[in-house]
Amino acid sequence: MTDQVLTTIENGIGRIRLNRPKAIHALTPDMCEAISAALIAWAKDDSIVAVMIDHAEGRGFCAGGDIALIANSAKSDCVEAERFFFLEYRMNHQLFTYGKPIVAFVDGIVMGGGVGISLPARYRVATERTTFAMPETGIGLFPDVGGGWFLPRLPGRTGAWLATTGARIKGPDCAAIGIATHYITSEKLEDVKAQILAAPGELAEILDRATDPVPASAWDAYHGDIDRLFASDRYEVILAALEADGSPWAQEQLATLATKSPQTIKVALRQLVEGAAFTDFADNMRNEYRIACHVIRRPDFVEGVRAVIFDKDNAPKWEPATAEEVSEDLLDSLFAPLPPEKEWTPLPQTGV
């Protein structure tokens, strides 16, 4: 076990508290294993009626996965990176299929891996401090941890917009879009958690009573533009639509997209098409594991992490450099099945 995750049982509530504040609780392989182990144990414990996920301290819920670990592994044999993805995706699937209600309090930053441990929860509480994003295309990765399943199921083309641009949205946006099931101001959270711990059987009612009026959402003002300009599953068509529109908002999207990996934007768009067609979350996670194993071996991932995380020059040299140069053959290779012994599988405890 690890002190990076605090797992306790309090009056019928299994508590998972992320506890790596200096890294904004970015997930490590040990954290994924600790969460999985707790969920397995609690599934068999009839005294536990629900699970609560939050963070112990600091300015965010979870900033993602341990990108430095993945990138350093990608520079060598990829073994540690693949193990991390395998464990993380098993945990994502476990949360999605869990038999007991889960509530996640996404107060502050929730990105990448943090999305993967909160969106599968039945109840997802956002606050005025919530900042949600799937920023992976900016480092040559792709919106994984279930993004292929969740993003295409958001209203209209919102998922495609979030996946390609890495746009950061706030708590009111999360509530308007349906990413959050409840909006509660941060000053009330500790009291709400205390109420749930005192009366675990009334979890849903406590959240409903505590819900605050949702402030105006910036997404509300733009979702028509998002649906219209991000309508295509082809990146070149999206770029042409934004250029033809020419509005300040469209120009802002073009400027943002110009900083992202063309390869992984095309991967994300195809990933969302395939994810929308899946009827089993395990099939989606198997697909994402294949992509992950292939993408980390491509130049863009190591280069993106260098430019954004390590050197911070924010000047990645993408390869291929343009959308037109990302061929269908290259995309096919990134979605190709793995050797049978390398394929992802769910935990036996969660079936399939």
C-alpha cells in the first residue's frame, strides 16, 4: 500500500483520499493499485454502502497521471508506461462497473487521470473552483482513461471540442454539460461530507439538498458554435470550418489547435467515433490501451512532454507537422490490435 492514497472505512462509507498534493495528486501505479485493492475489498463487505472519492489537501482534485514516469519509460523500453496504463485502465473499468454508489468531489483541478477516476462515479460534485480538461493532445497523447466512451456521449460536439482543443472549463460548465451531477459551493463541502458519513443511506438526498444554483456557463454561450464548427470527424474539415467562420471565437480555437499534435488530434477524433459505437466499457478500454501502447512509441509523445512538462519552452516540433501529413495508414497502425498476450483485460472481479 502507499500513503499517496488514504483508504479508510467510516460508518459504512469507503473513503478514497488522494494524497500527493505537491503533484496535484497525479496518479502513480502504486495509487492505482491501492485504489483497486480497496474497491475489491469493499465490494465484498456488506457493511459498506457507498464509496467517497476526494483529495486530502491542496489546490486540486487530480491533475492527471504521472506523465514524467510514462515519458521516461517511453524513452527506453516502454515497460513501466505500459504497466501504468494497464493498471490505470483496470481501475477505470472497475469504477465504471462498481456495484455500490460512488461519489466523487472534483473540487479544483481535474484533468486526464483525474477525469478517469471521477466520471465513472454515479455522483460527481463540481464547485466554483473546478477546472476540468482533457489536455492530452498538447503533449502528443490522446484523451484516454475512458475519454473515448464519455466524450462522444456529451451533448452535441462538445466531446470533440474538449478532446481536440484541450479546453479548460469551469464548474458551472461541468454542471451544464452533465459532466457534474451536482454543483455545490466549496465552502459547504466538508459539511456535506460529514452529513454523508453520518447517514450513508441518504447519500443522494443529502447531495440534492445541498445543491446550489448553477451560475451562468460560458459553454452555454458557445455550444451552438461548437456543434457547427466541430461537426466533422475529419480534422481538415474542422480547420476549414473555423477558418471560413473567422469569428474571434473561431480564431481562438484555430490558435489553440495550432499548438497541438496533428497526429493525436486525428487519433482523438477517430477514438471518439469508435468509442461512441461501443456498448461495453471494457471494449473501449481495450481500444484505448492499444492506442496508448502505440502512441508512446511515436515521436510526438516524448517531444510533447519535453516541450510542455520538462523544458517548458512550449515549442514542440510535431512529426508529422500538419493534419494533411497524418495518413490513414499511420492512424490504422495506432489502432492496431496487440499480440494476444499483450492485450488489456479487466480485473477478474469485475467480470468480462
